[in-house]
Amino acid sequence: MPNPKRRHSQQRSAKRRTHYKAVEVTLSKDTTTGEMHPRHRAHVSEGKLYYKGKLVSEKAPLKA
């Protein structure tokens, strides 16, 4: 298996990692319930599971 001949510098690793950023979650307002939730995610409102403004399940799943 090939291995590097010399040690990589810390600066080289840091340059590679400059693109790793924490991104703020985009929130949307649900048209059915009027609640704010993360985009493209199912969310629980009053014990019911909603996705894209539609009721998916009457009984919300338990969080582990």
C-alpha cells in the first residue's frame, strides 16, 4: 500500500479543512399547521406527522 514519503504540514491540512463550515438550518412555515420547521424534513405537530404540508401519519413516531 502506498504511504506518503514525508509528513504533511499542519497548514496543508488546515487549507483542506477551510471549506467545512457549520450551516444554519433553513426554516419554512407549514401551510397546514402554520408552524416553523426545517425544510425537506417531516415534522410533528400536535401528535401528527406532516411532510410537505400533508398528513403522513396520525400517530407520531417515538424519538430514540
